[in-house]
Amino acid sequence: MKTKNSETKVLNALRRKMRVTRKTAIENGWCENLTATISDLRKKGYVIEAVKATTPEGVPYTRYRLVASPAGSISPSATSKKAA
């Protein structure tokens, strides 16, 4: 079962520009169903790009990248700029 906690973990990883793939999400304990979590975040207004790639062995995979947050949300970088 997916929780807000999994959305928070994936969103934090995306905001930190970490490598977010199905494999890394499972390995890091962020969530079990990354596709559903990304879908839920998109429904909340986050613009997340899916980048199709292939491993050196020829296995296809998708990694995700945060493009924009919903209007009115505060990003961690905006908070740190105010403090500076």
C-alpha cells in the first residue's frame, strides 16, 4: 500500500536531483510502485519528465526528473535563498 510517506521520499529525491528509477526507488526504500507514485505526484501538479534510457546490456528503463513544482508550493531551494 502506497502512503504519503512514499510520495514525500520520491519527491525529496527528485528535488535533490537524485537518480530516480524503479530500481533505485526499491533499493532505497522510497516506494514499491514508482509509476503510481509519480502519477499521484503529477495529479498534484508536479511536472515530472520521464526519460527513457537503456543499460549497456540493452535493458530499457525509465528515470524521472522533476521539471516544475505546482504553483504556490515552496521548494527547498527557495527556502534556503530566503535564509541567505
